[in-house]
Amino acid sequence: MTQLLMDEVASRLDLGVAKGSRVVVAMSGGVDSSVTAALVKMAGYDAVGITLQLYDHGVAVQKKGACCAGQDIADARAVAESLGIPHYVLDYEDRFSESVMEDFADTYLAGATPIPCVRCNQTVKFKDLLSTARDLGAECMATGHYIRREVGPLGPELHRAEDDGKDQSYFLFATTRAQLDFLRFPLGGYSKDQTRQLAEEMGLEIADKPDSQDICFVPEGKYTAVVERLRPGAAEPGEIVDQSGQAIGRHAGVIHYTVGQRRGLGIGGQETPLYVVGLNAEKRQVIVGPQEALLTARVRLKELNWIGDGVSVPDGASIRVKLRSTRPPADAQLGQDEQGVFVDLAVPEAGVAPGQACVFYAAETSRVLGGGWIKSTEAASAEAA
């Protein structure tokens, strides 16, 4: 890519504020946020980079493939220096611990499946950092997320990224209308390969840096080790029971199991393979059943965020939903009753668990309509618990 072409790419970046306006860029030290900062700078805005320190430097430096870690802070600082933009590191460790890590531990202890990346975006990044950006006099804040912000007839809308493989809308469903007014996502129309090509042509040293993997504060993917450190004594043993409540085995702690798990149950000799179909943290029970018991037809939600048209979730609306980040949106219908908002799935899904997110999409377009946290599930058959 020639300099002329790079200039053309940057000139097409319109953040909806006047050229020369201050734009804070959230810089994690990775390829995506670094290219975002470069594009903002090249497009003629007053770019200011901010990097968050979210957890202990000693642990962070040793963990590879994380974000907001010690080496990542150094990388972000180096990129900002090469671009000639101001760069600040903010110590958000206490906020991150309270809003994300503590919630992570408590959710696991409750027998649910946490998604800390959503909580981080919902609290630390899109609430606390956004407030700091305003204090710095920024007209908007840009991030390296793969998602699109488009201005529709009634104001800003959130849309899935052009690259389905990199789309991060699942992790950003809790973005509010007020936050969407201030946020910008310059990479929403690019693929990861195109972003890396831009990084190479821009001469950014992090062009070949691997993507972040797993959860940033969980070394080597050992979730239970983090929970046990935050909540000593959390792994209390209990019973493995069938769907009728009959004990058929013992376990070393509910936190070691997830809905849908088959391996490692230690209950051989059964006529049919058994899977974890539920967790009862209060009774310290792991509930098992046949594979068909995993099928969920209805999910009930809490902490709803609606950013579609209107002021509330429309009862009976046909939408599409994602219950896992790696699955494509599936047909569903919204509903409400005395217990609150629920979603009926056109085709039952397996492995759905409380604590996961249910993200709403428009039935005919790429628009993100918000979503909620799953508080309970209802099985597709009378035999399932």
C-alpha cells in the first residue's frame, strides 16, 4: 500500500466531529487499537492515547497473549511515541477488581457462567474510561473493536462488523445509547487481515503481534485457580445427582463444572452418556442427565439493555439472538410475562447456561438491538430439568 493510498484510507475516516477535534483512543497495546490510533491521527484529529493498567504488573508481564498487561502497556506507549501523540496510562486496577474480577468469582460460585469481557466493556471501559475521555475534553472516544456504528433515522445505531469472523457485537451488547453517542469504531468495516496490512504499511512494530487469547487475568485458562484465590474455600465438595435428585457420585466443587460438560465426571457404568445439565450452588450439587436434557427452548433474562427503536423491549417481536459468541444469530421471539422478559428460540440450543449473554439482533439487518444476561433456562422437553 502506497503512502497515497494510506492517506486515502485515513481521509475516508469521518468520526462525525470536526477535524482537529480531540479524540481519545483506547490503546491496549495490540494491533487493532494501534491501527485505530494511527488512522485517527492520519485523518486529522487530535488523537490522545489512553492505556489502562487493570491488574498486577508482575503477573501481567508473565502472561502471554493477554491485553492490558505490562508488555502491552509498553507496546502502546511505543506506538503512541512513533505516532507523535500524547499517551497516558491510568491505574484502574481497583475498579477492574471490583467490577470485573469480583463479579467473575461470585458468578462462578453461584453456579453460573461469567463473561468478564462484557463486564469490562460495560463498566471499566465504556463507563469509567469514557468519563475520563470527556474530562480530557474529547469530542468522542475511538476503540479497536470490530463493530460498526451507523447513524440511522433516529440516531446512532450499533451494527455487526463486516467481518463475521471478527465481529465483537456479542461482547458489546450492553453498550447504552448515551455511550453510543460518544463511541466510534473505525475498524468495523475491515477484516483482521486488512488491519494487519495497514499496520505493516504504517510501519507499526506490533504488526505481527498475536491476538489476545482467553481472559486477560486468568493465567493459562485456569478459571478455578482464580476463583479459589479470590474466594478461599470455594471448591467445596458435594454430590453429583441425576434429574430426580438421586445421588450417583461425588464432586470436588461446583466451580469445576460447566453446563454441557461430559468428560471428567467420574460416574462410569451408566447406560447412556451423561452430561452436566445444571448446577445448584446452594446445595453444592452437580446435576447430570442425557444429552437431550441440554436442549433449551426458552431463556429468561435480567439486566436488559435495549438500543433498538422505541424505549423498551417490544413484546412478541421476531428477532435473532446469539447465546454464544462463536455461533451465528438464530431466529427467536421476544416475550414478556409476570416473571419478566424471555426469549423463545425457534430451534432449541444445547449448552445454554445462566450467566451467559443473550444478544439481540434485528431479524432482517445487521443491527444490534441490545440484550440481557441469562438468569434461567427452560428445557425443550418435559423430561429435562
